[in-house]
Amino acid sequence: MSAFEAQCARDAEGSAYGSEGYAEYLEETCKRHRDYFLAKGDPEMAERMMTRTLSEALMGNDGD
């Protein structure tokens, strides 16, 4: 069982997507976004940051 809270990090870990450590990067990024939306008073969006799939998290990322 994965220790990651963020769904996209669990997806990356389970599919071996990205280089070693990429799942950790995704986890940290999702938590930063969650904390940002919590601070802005938007708990729904904060929760969404933790439940997005890897595909959703990467949407719009063209690799640049």
C-alpha cells in the first residue's frame, strides 16, 4: 500500500510514470496546492487537488 495521500502520486507510483522521485514531487505539489486553496477558504478545491488522477493533474502540461 502506498504512503501517498494524493491520487496522482499514487497513480504515478503504480504506473512507474516519470523518473524516480516523480511521485514524491507530485505529492508535495498537490499538498502545496491543497494548502493554498484551504488558505483562500475553498475546501472543495483543496480536496480536489488531492483526488485528481495523474491524467487530470497533467492536463495542459506540454512538457516545457
